[in-house]
Amino acid sequence: MNENDTEKMYILLSNEYEPTSNPENADLILINTCSVREKPEHKVYSEVGRYKELKRKKPDLIIGITGCVAQQEGENLIKRLPYVDLVLGTQGFYFIRDILKEFQQKRKPIVFVELKPDFKPPLLIRENLTLFDQKKVTAFVTIMQGCDNFCTYCIVPYVRGREISRPPKDILREIEELVKKGVREVTLLGQNVNSYGLKERNYPTFPELLNMVSQIDGLWRIRFTTNHPKDFSDKLIETIATNPKLCKHIHLPLQAGSNKILKKMNRKYTKEEYLEKVEKLKKAVPDIAITSDIIVGFPEETEKDFEETLDMLKKVRYHEIFSFKYSDRPFTAAKNLKDKVPEEEKEKRLKKLHEEQQKITQEIYNSYIDKVVEILVEGPSPKNPNMLTGRTTTNVVVNFKSPRLDIKGALVNVKITEAGKHSLKGEYLEILKI
Ligand code: SAH
Ligand code: SF4
């Protein structure tokens, strides 16, 4: 989502500025930030600190902090980092053009952290696809902003505001423009895509939106994230099973395997309900890949609660998980819970979780060997430019040898020959579509 917001800022500024990879050449530096966990928030201060000296040498340089940490800290950032000129929150950055004009006149720090529940994000069409790479074949498209769920550990509803769905016509137009520029796969983004449109009159539901997007000619693959298990519907399962453009991958964050902890997290589902949805999904789409987010060491999580999370890994058999040690976030309800899990214990649980998942991932990856899979070629492999890279419909990275290296954007068949820890290796067989 942040990557997508950064692209939007780039589009907004592309008439006045051009990108540079060297900060020494920059007239404007914007640091787009994340505050979902403690660690990325801390990184912001060291990142911004790197530009202090640059600003001293070049006083006309404009430095701005944007995104969630800007939203969270507002004025405090100017107090703590007096060489910062702009603090623009998660809605504020959309006004960057006017704000820069105002700044150039007054030369005084500007803080814009208003959050309006009826905010309408403008439709921004990319002239160039991304900052430096003009020939991207995959792209993110935000379909909704904010969140109304208030999971007790989570800062998102406070820094991104109430849930707002974008009009379907804007979403379709944005994707059509991307496809014209060569994009073949889009990932629709929202904190809870399953509640898309529900607050608006006459908006399609999420499964209906998927079917509308899939009508776009030249678009081959559709992904979406994130799914909230409480709103993950039978209708969506049926849509995944029947619409061939939808990738066979679902990110369905469990967060924790104990009903006690799920309740304290305010997730609004039990592990039994979660498993029931997973079973239905596997039955309707037998080769589906499921991935998840897991938090270890939520306040009051006992060893026994954690064992239940481990047990869920075995039952669901995720392709992959993204796991995090719980960290206190400002404004959240969990911050005030008393019985915090010690850091060493969180560390231990995280390690155990990784080990357990690594075994499962490896077994699943091994089962791909000798299979023929469809890959959308994203470009040369980052580690070996003589190989190509892309992903399966199940979102597994595949690097492969190919007689032709100029087939970025093609859909090809690849035979899997080897399974690594984080990716697969294969051999090119044939082009399916180009
Ligand atoms: N809307 C998504 C999650 C967005 S935040 C959903 O509901 O699934 C991304 C992930 O960060 C979450 O899934 C959670 O696993 C993690 N996370 C959020 N707050 C956290 C905190 N305080 N400590 C540790 N991890 C956290
Ligand atoms: Fe955060 Fe929960 Fe909303 Fe996801 S659904 S963004 S975890 S509050």
C-alpha cells in the first residue's frame, strides 16, 4: 500500500519534478513511512537523519515526511527534526502540489494531518508506470483506504482513517490505463477487500467488482489482498473457483490460533470458523495456496495459546506466513493490557513458528518438482541476469533458464526442477501468450 501511495505522489509531482536515485541531486526528498509496527517507525528517524547534513549544505532542499508516521506524529516530527519542512499524513499527501506552492511562498514548515471520513481520493493516471522501470508487468491498484475493524493491536484505523471504497469506474479506468501500458497482472489493495462497497449505495460487492475487472481485455491475472476471515464469503470462494483470471492464492491472515487471543484481538472469528472457511475454499479450489499473517506474543498469550497457533499451521498448511512479534502501538487498546509477554519469550516463539512453517513450506515447494506451471515473466532474475523470474498463479517465485530473455510480460509454461527455501527453479517449455 505504501509503495502504491509513493507512486501516487510521483504521479502528482511528475510535471514539476523528475526522479533521481542520488539524494545529493534532489530538490525535494519525501520519506514515505509505515507505523504498523514499532520497528519501521524507528527506522524513519535514522532515515530522515541521513539528510540533515544535505539540508545544511543546500538550504533550499525541501524535506518532507509522508504517510502513517507523519499522520501519527504530526507537529512532533517538526519539533524533533527541525530541518523537516513538510509533514503530510495519509490523506494530506494528495494535496502536495498546493502545499509545495504554499511552502515556496512562506518557507515555513507545513503540517497537514487532517483525516476526513468522506475524503474522495482523486483518480491518478500514471504517465510512466513506476519511478525507474517503465516496463512493469504487474501493478498495485488501491480499491479502498482505511479500516473500520479496530483489531486491538492495530494502528491502521487511527492513521488511515475510516474505510472508504473507491468508485468502481475509477478502479476500472485506472486498470484499463495500466493494461494499455503493458500491465498484465494487478493486485487490488485494501485492508479488508471483502467489505468493499458495503458502505456505499449502488456499489458492486467485492466478488462483483472482481468479475467487472476480469472483463478488461489484455489483463490476464488478478490478485487481491488483504482478506479478513470474518468477511470472507462463499460468494468469493465461488468466484475464485469459476473466474479463470483470478489467481489461485489467498492471503487470509489468521493472526493467532487461540480463541482466547482472537477474542482479545477483536478479530471476530474463532479458529473453528476460520478452519471451516479454509476447508470450503480448499474443496472448491483444490490447488489454492493460502498465506497468512501471524502475531506472536500478544499480551496474555501463554505457551498453550501459542501451541494452538502452531497447531493451526499444521492444519491449514500455509504456503508461506508473515510473522511478527507483537509491539505496542499508540492509540490501540492492546497497549493498555497489563500482562505483556517478555521480549525473549516473543523471540523464542517467533523462532519456533518459523521452524515449523519452514518445514511445511519446504514440503509444499518440493511437491512442485516435475510439475509444469504457468509463469508471468516479470523480467531478469535479480540474482542471475541470465535467468528469468516470475510467479506461479499460487504466488511462488520461479527463476528459470530460457533460450529467450526478451519475453518480459509473456505467460509461459515452465517445468519445475528444483525447490529452494524461498523460490523454485525451472526450465522454460513454451510461450502461452505474449
Ligand atoms: N488489514 C490486514 C492487516 C494490515 S497490518 C488484516 O487485517 O489482515 C499488517 C500486519 O501487521 C497484520 O496482519 C499483523 O499481523 C501485523 N501487525 C499489525 N499490528 C501489529 C502490532 N501491533 N504488532 C505486531 N504486528 C502487528
Ligand atoms: Fe488493522 Fe484489523 Fe483493520 Fe487489518 S482489519 S487493518 S489488522 S484493524
